[in-house]
Amino acid sequence: MMDILASGLIVGAAYAALGIGLTLVAKMSGVVSFAQSAVALLGCFTGLVVAKAADLPPIGGVLIGVLVGTLVGGIFGAIIARWFQGADVRVKSSATIALMIGGLTLGARVFGDVPREAPSLVGGAVVSLGGVRLDAGLFLALGLAAGLAVGLDLFVRRTHAGTRLMAFAERPVTAELIGIPSTFLTIAVWAAAGGISSLSLNIIMSSTARSANFMSLSLLIIPALCAALIGKFQGFYATLVGGLVLGILEAGLLAWPEVASYAQAVYLPVILVVLFWMNRKEVWDGQRG
């Protein structure tokens, strides 16, 4: 039971961390970034390849991945800011899908289908908890996801820069008129989300000793979107909890042989339930009317 919980929490931390990156972009720029998985993968895999070729320590690969993810995120943000700033949400979201396809195509071309292994950042260290030995990577992954949620929430609510970003997200035209630089803020938000997503993916891979190819990990966008949807693309804490719950639920289904092959199909009913719950007031009002 503890093994299922531990594996579920590690995977859930990945979903939560990537979902928090999605929430950051949606909350601060008003668009759901389907390109986030491509940004995270380009940064993470570049760091892994360069670190191995240059014989760098694991933390060196992580730092390179974060820098590349930040750069790619900033480039994608510049594209959105330059050509789609005044477009409606549907057009912006379609643009992020195009960026996702472009990023994944580029990554598949560069990295191919060769599995890449992320070396452990904790050196195989274990933590004894209640007589149960748990990999220290679990606490690293959980700490990352929780730290992102707390840090970003405090940044948004307690800092001047966070207030400016919220003002821009809610009233972009008004923000421009009072001198808030929308282009710079859009690029900064996308760059920050890119760095966060690349860091998250690299730490999660190293925590699970996971070896996977580029395209297989691109599907992480689905549970990440599901976690962000649970938080309504606004709440960092709700996204954190949603991601962890999804990870535990998936791990529990994988441990059940009769349904293990369908475990990842759990996101569809979860999404439908969340959407129904979010839309319940309109449905109930319509029925009463």
C-alpha cells in the first residue's frame, strides 16, 4: 500500500508541477498554453544530452535544462505577444497548439526515439518513515510541487510585480494605457513557466529513475491540463492537490491488474466531472427556469 502511495505521489507531483506552470500562464496572460509540454521536454532533454556529452554532474544538466526551457518559453511568449496579443482566447489557444506541434516535431527530430535517463539527484538516498524506507526523491518531488504552489501564490498576492501581472491579465487594454508593458510581461510569464516546467520534468524523471523517449513524455500534458482544470486555471493550491490526487488514483489503478491497461483513461471521467461541477450553477438555474 505504501509503495502505491509513494509512486502515486511522485507521479502526482509531476502532474501538479506541470499543471502549476499551465496555471501561471493562464492566470497571468489569459490563455491556456498547450505548448507547455513541448517547452518542458525541449529544456529537459537538452539538459540531459548536454550533461551526458560534457560529463557534467546531474545538477549541471538540470541547470542547463532550466535555462533552455526559460529561453524556449520566452521565444514562444514573444510569438504570442507579437502576433496574437489582441486576439481572443480561441485564437490564442489555437496558436499555442501550433507552437506545441512545432516544438514536439523539432524535439522528435533532434532527440529521436532514443530513451534518455535522468540520473538521480539524491544519489539513491532513502528516508525511513514509520519503519518504511522511502526514496528521498519522493520528498524532493513533493517539495518542488509544494514550493512552486506556495511561492507563486505569495508572489501573485504579496508583490508589486504580481499585482501588475494580475492587472494586465484582467484588463490588458487598461493596463497598457496606464503604462504596464504587456509585451515584456507576457514574455516574462512564458519564460518563467518554461523554466519551471523544465525543472519539474527533470526532477521528476530523476526522482523516478525514469528512462523515456521524447514523444512518450509529451502525453504528460493531458494529466497536467486535468490538474490545472481542477484548479480552474487560477488556483495554485487546488492544482497541487488535484495533481497529487490524480497520481495516487492512477497508481492505484495500475496496481489493479484487471484495469491496469486502462489506468490513464481515468482523466476523461475526471475532466467531465470537474466541468460539470464548474457548470452546475448554469445547469441548475436553467432547470429551475
